[in-house]
Amino acid sequence: MFAYIVRRIVATIPVVAIVALFIFSLLYFAPGDPAAIIAGDQASPADVERIRASLGLDRPFVVRFAEWSWQVLHGDLGVSIFTNLPVTKMIGQRIEPTVSLMLLTLLLAISTAVPLGVLAAWKQGTWIDRLVMMIAVSGFSVPVFVVGYILAYVFALSLDWFPVQGYTPFSLSDPLPWLRNLILPAMALGLAFVALIARITRATMLEVLSQDYIRTARAKGVGQRPILFLHALKNAAVPIVTIIGIGFAGLIGGAVVTESVFAIPGVGRLVVDAILRRDYPIIQGVVLILSFVYVLVNLGVDLLYTLFDPRIRY
Amino acid sequence: MKRRTLLQGFGASAAALAAPNLAAAQGSRVLKFIPQSDLTVLDPIWTTAYVTRNHGFLVFDTLFGSDGAFKASPQMAEGMTAENDGKLVRITLRSGLKFHDGSPVLARDCVASIKRWGARDSFGQTLMAVTDELTAPDDKTIQFKLKKRFALLPDALAKSSSNFCAIMPERLALTDPFKQVTEMVGSGPYKFKADERNVGHLVVYERNAAYVPRANGVSDCTAGPKVANFDRVEWHVIPDGSTAAAALQSGEVDWWENPTGDMLPLLRKAGVTVTVQDPTGLIGCMRFNQLQPPFDNPAIRRAILGAVSQEDYGIAIAGDDTSMYSTGVGVFTPGTPLASKAGMEPLLGKRDYDKVKRDLAAAGYKGERVVLLAPTDLNVLKMQGDIAGDMLKRAGLNVDVQAMDWGSVVGRRVNKGPIDKGGWNVACTFWAGGDQLNPAGHTFLRGNGEAGGNWGWPNSPKLEELRNAWFDAPDLAAQQKLAQDMQVQVMQDVPYIPLSQTMQATAFRKDITNVPNGFAMFWNVRKS
């Protein structure tokens, strides 16, 4: 197992390298010029050229890529063109809100969706099943920003239960402010995820519940709860865990919108702002880190399989 | 655990979580403000971004300030003397000025700051062009030896728009003007808190306890005493308009610099003060690439004047509230001393597209493709692009509207080449009215062609001649006459077309008072 983990981590290196080359090339050849944005309307082409030179943007592709790669290998993601701050510092400031939002969303979504999916499968064809599926369809259909606005209007503006926007860093001594800031965004972001997981859970559970060993368990007098949660759910877990891993990418995309709606200073907003400004080092740094995280999540999912299905060995 | 105990625990947690939001219950010593955009660049000399200007005026002070009538008066300066027929100007600094690092403000700091600013700003460049020598003969005196009298020297140093003459310590001011200064040490009423900065989220300033406001004068815009009434000013970057409106209504923030037009009725209904503090507003401009056909032909550009409906632009941007936009806008900001209607007939009156088509044909337009750069990610620019595309099509031009983000537009528009090599023909933008008060800061009035001009590269020797004469004008009456002549010339050479003036509302809670007129300034503001 350990050797497998090491092999998988080593295998991420070429993946991340290809991502790095791809994103660097894409940004190099994409239209837009940060020097022109900085210089503003009143600048002459000579002014723009001087700013471009001072930022090192006038150098050839190969030189810039080699220099950036060398920096990355030394743990340095470069310096933001606009703020002149180290990219690692900027990402460091933003990582906690995004990770907090995603973890809370995952927690809320899994803890809601799996029981809902199990319930729907158990009560297949009843009004409960239809209600759960209606929630699932709604979750897929309503855009995350609409859900966000509705939640903010009802629970923040009208009822004044939660803040409209912002983020409070996590504190062990008083985690409530952190939680109050994140509840609404996590609910908004998690709705589509709930829908996805609930549907997959239901479908997989229905398949498992029709298996012979479930019928045998029932015949032996095993109760409904042990059948559902001990025998069926564990065997249905592999596809569910897979879909959670795949959904992680969707969560990253959704986090960008949610962070904007609730003014959470996360990585999503950082990279969107950087794209609009053409702040290349930030875009490259964030994409590189996210691709690495995504690879690690997939690795984690693969390892989780072994917990749920002992037949899987690496 | 018993079920009842568990439920009680859940109930207590939920109650704590959903306790009424107490964010508003901050002390009156903290001002929470939503800026127009994220503050990414700190150096007000390095960029022309208006948000950086607003930040700059918190941190840096200026030698002269400018009041609501655009009249310059001493700010850091104690006074100014002129000798030798106005060619030897000495400015003395007032006592007690200190930078945020505790060091005294010396004349050599001011000299270095003026030189750095003069390398980048168009008004500053004009001042430096007539300056033979700029020195600091002692710690209190800044001395200009000029080639000729330059009556606008205080106005230049009092410039209150982008690229204002921010005074910083010499060690920072010696930085290459084309490189950013990121250490924010000024002598203004508020200090920048670098340790609390979270780009894209939060910018914090704290009161500069060592700041000594002017003892005399009337506070107005950047002139007169600047009193810092808050211990902290926090800028909360909220990119989404609906969220910003909700945050203002709920009391999580005190002041939203530029609420979006669709939110104004909602904010008024919620009891928020919605007002226009800056009467100069924003003025839209249509710019042509004059190096490439068809707009290298002045007759074609003149024909387009007949197609422009300023009202369409005003309504598209500001809605149908006529108090929020103006038409009949010439090259100088309406309501300011140089504004007039001279030569504006082509822009006024009923729009006759058939006549425009005939004029275009007579001017030699043969249906060439015209590339319009249309940004889609900034509201005002998006509206301008939509209206311009429709207007040019109705005028009979073969318009290719190329939608892209703003970052792509600014990269694209410096391309002087033909459209089949990535060039462009027409694009719209807007500037603050404060940048179009006079020829000094009004870059689109330049006619210095490909060599010196900015994007569009109009060539108009007559316009340049009038501009140079304006700097030498002995009094306001002479300036106004030259300004009228310039406007007439603009309608002939058409370096650009003014589109409309739209007002930018600002919104703050009822307990906020004494907000200065002009752009977002934070001195003298109070919170009850």
C-alpha cells in the first residue's frame, strides 16, 4: 500500500508539469496585456513598453517559462504583477476560507444526501422518494448564485440570523463566528452536491437492495436498519465515494461563484480577479496548486475504496 | 445521551448560530467602506486606476489642494512666492509635517516626488517641460526655475484625479516611475496597514495621530483642513452588487462608493442615503484608430458625429432618471469653467441616419469592415459597446462587434496595425469628469499623432497649438476662449467623440455625515 501511495504521488509530477506547461502557454498566447491595464488610458505605447520591460514581460517565452519553472521547483510561485506580493503569500491568505467552505459543504452535503438517498431507495415509489428526487432535481436546476441570493435574503437580510457576507478565520476557542459566516455559503454551494450524491446513493442502493444476499439477510430476519446501513450502504459506497471525488472539481467551480456572492476571500475569487487583470503568476500558481490538490483527492478516493471493498488491493 | 439532552444541545447551538447579527454594532470609530473595485496597485503614480487615487489620498498628502470650484490652495505648502516675472517660484512647507515612519517631510522629499510624478502624469510632464531646474535649497523650500511663467503650477500640484502629485519620502520617490512603490509611507491623515491587507478582500487604514490639519481654510474636496475622525477605515471589497446592497442595508458596512444603478431604488427605500457627491461624474468617449482606414479619413469621423445620440448612452448607463445623466456634453466637463457649446452643432439636435449615410458615402466610405472592441465584463463599457455597435450599424457601417473582456481590449487597442493583423477601428471608454476639466489632464485632446499620443493616435497640429497656447493664457477669460477654439477644432478633427456624462451615486447609512464632495475621501467624515 505504501509503495502504491508513493508511486501515485510520484506520478503526479508529470501531470503537474504538463498542467504547468499548458497553463503557461495558454496565458502567454492569450490576448491581453497587464502592462496596458496598469498604465491606463493616458499612457503612450512607450510608457506601456517600459512597464512591460520592468515587469519582465518582454522576454521570450522559453526564458520566462524556464525562470518560472526554476522558481516553482524551489517552492516559489513568483510575485504578483499588480500587488508585488509573493503569490504563495496571497494563496496562503486565501486557502483557509476556501478549504473551510469546501469542507463544510462536503460535510453538510454528505450528511444530508446519503441519508436522503438511502431513504428514497428504501421508500421507492412513495411520496418520500418523489420528494427526495424533487429536491435533487431542484438542486441541479437552480444555479448556485440564485440559491445564494435567496438564502442571503431570507436568513441574513430578513431574519438577521447570519451575516450577509464576509469571513471570520477559524478559532478553536470560538468557532461560532467562523461557522455563522460559512453556513449560508455552504448551503448554497452544497445544494447541487446534495442532489448529485442523493441520486447516486438512491440508484446504487436500489441496485444493491435487489441483490440475493440482501434477500437472504431479510429471510434470516435481519432488521431494516442493519440491512440498509450495514449491508447495503457499505456495498453501495464505492460509486458514492467516486462521485464525491468527481464532484470535487464541480465544487471548486461552484466555490468561485459562492465566494463572489458571499464576499468570501477565497482562492476562487483570487484566480477570477487575476484572470481579468492578466496577473499571470497568480493564475499559474493557483491552477498548479489546484491541479495538485485534485490529483491528491483522486488518490484519496482510490484509497478509500479499500476501506469499503476489501477485495480492492493495490 | 438522552434524546432530550441531545435536542437541547442542538437547540442551544442553533440559537447561538442564528443569534441576531451583531456586526453592525461596531464603534463609531471604525468606518467600513465598499470601494468601487479591488485595490491591487498601491502606487498612485504607477497606475491611473481611480481606486488607487482614492487610496492615495488617504495615505499621501499634496502640496496644494483643490476645492469644489477647482481652485488650488496650499495644503502641505505654507505659501508660494514668484519672482523674476514668475520664472522663479518658491514653495515653503508648513511646520510639523511628518511621514508615517516618523521622519519629517523635507523639501528634498517633495522635489523627488514632483520629479517622479512629472515623469508619468500629462500635467506633470507639461510642468517639467517648462522647468529648467527643480531644487530644494533648504529643508523647507522647494524652488522651481522655469523657462517661462507657468501660472498653472499650483493647479498642477493640486491635481486631484489620477496620477496626482503624491508626496512621499525621497528614498521611495527615487524609485523608477515605471516601477511600483509598494511601501506605503506618506504624510496623509491615515496610515496604510500593510500587515492587515488581504488583496481582493480587505484594506485597512488607521488614523495618523501625528497628522496636523491645516489651521485655516475651508474643507472642500482636497483643500482645507483634513480631520481624521476614525481610528480605522476598512475597505471591504464586495464584488457583487446585490451582496454589497444587502451588506449596507444590514449595517455590516457604512458606505458603498458606487452602487449599481439598479440598486438605487432599493437602497432609497431601505432608508440609506443615496446621493451624488461628485458632480463631474463619468464621461464616455468614443475613440477611433486614426492610423487605419476608414477612420484615418477625418470626413468619415465627422460624419459619425451625426449618428451619436448622447441620450441613448446616458439612458443605457444611468437609466431613465434624467438627474443621473447629461447630454449636450462637449470636450470639457459640463458645469465647469471651460465647458461651452461652441462648435457642438453636429452633436446636438435630431439624429438623421439617412443623412449620416449620405455623408459617409460622400466622404468615401465604401463598406469596409469596421472592428468595434466591446468589453463585456464592466457594466458601463458593455453598455457603451452595445449602443455604439447599434449606432454604427444604423449609420450604415459594416460593423464587426468583437466582444471580449476588458483585459483583452486594453491589450488589443495598443495594436496600431490593420484589422486583419489584430488591429481595431473603434472603441469606447469613460473617464472621470475630473480628468476632463481642462486641457492639462485631458489626454484625448492631444493631437500629437503616432509618436507621442496614446491609443487612437490622432494627429492635429492645430489642436496641439491651441493646447500649448492654453497653458500660457493669462487669465480665465483667455483660457475659456482657447477652450472654445479647441472644442471647435475637435469637431473638425474628431480625435474622439464625447458620449454623455453619467453621475455616479454613492450610498451611505443615515448615521454617516460630512462626506466631502468629490470622489471618495475620508477626512472630516463623521459617524454618529
